[in-house]
Amino acid sequence: LSALLAGIALSQGAAVMSVDLGSEWMKVGVVSPGVPMEIALNRESKRKTPAILAFRDGTRTIGEDAQTIGIKDPNSAYGYLLDLLGKTIDNPIVDLYRKRFPYYNIVGDPERNTVVFRKSDIDEFSVEELVAQLLVKAKQFAQESVQQPITECVLTVPGYFGQAEREALLSAAQLANLKVLQLINDYAAVALNYGVFHRGE
């Protein structure tokens, strides 16, 4: 993966971010032309960040702080979003999610029939919007790591992702103002990822 990113960074002439986004965690790498791949650490100086965000008292938090809020106020924190990304409201996986997390008010988007979290009459979030905010946070980590703007990325996707899930992830990246240069199947990337993301863990 690092070699792939290095080649892309050289061809693009700018820093490129890699996001390994899972249901529970996300890991961020970044490579600049002529510079080896770096792991972008979060605010806690850790390599991986919980893929969860929370909204409380008008403030958005992501990662460990959001996890803490989720313990005290579960319906204000949103996690395991990749499980719902690109799914229609009648998908059996959505039913399983509802049973696992019964405190959420999950409804269907009237136009696309996809999943929407409804917190109140005025507050509701599509899965793409929530994933986009995770990607914005990933971009922030990457930019702080290399001290330059990041506009392009490579995303690792689960092997089970079909066309609908991939398109939903691309939509989320677009909302985050990120250009996706490539989607990499995590089954294909796992051996390459091991030496980069798991070193020292």
C-alpha cells in the first residue's frame, strides 16, 4: 500500500491520504512526493481512532470522546456506520442493526430509501453525511501530520462491499471535499497494510 501511495503521490505531485475505514476503527496514512509513508496520529497520539461520532449540546465530537458520550447518552453517538452505508431501509442488515441498537430512530430516506438517523423533528443524518464527517476528521489528522492541504485520497473498502456501498462511500468522500483516486479491496490490501498500519501495535 505504501508503494502504491508513493506512486500516486509522485504522479499527482501532492500529498495523498490513505484511510482504512472500518466499522469500529479508522487508520490514516499519508505520503508526500519523495517522502516515505507516515501514519497520521490522532490527538491522543494513537494510530487508530474509533469510527464513532457524537452530537451533544450543539457540539460534534469524534473518536474516544464520542465513545464516552455514547456510554452516557447512546442515542447521541453514531458508530458501526459502514454496516449501514449504501443499504436500503428494508435490508436485513438494517433490521439487525436496529435490534443491536434499539435506541436509534432509524427511518428511510423518502427519495432514495436509504438509512437516515432521526434524532428529532429537526435533526436527522444520513449515513453518508456521518461517514463524510469521519473522513473530514481523517483529513484533519493527515494535514496535521504533513503540514499541507490534503484533497485526494485512497480508501480501503471491505471485501463484501458491492456497487451500492462503493457509490455511497464515494458520495461521502465528495461531501468531505475529497477526490478518491482509488478504492482498494481490504482483502487485497491486507498483506500490504500489515507492514504499514500494524507495525508496532
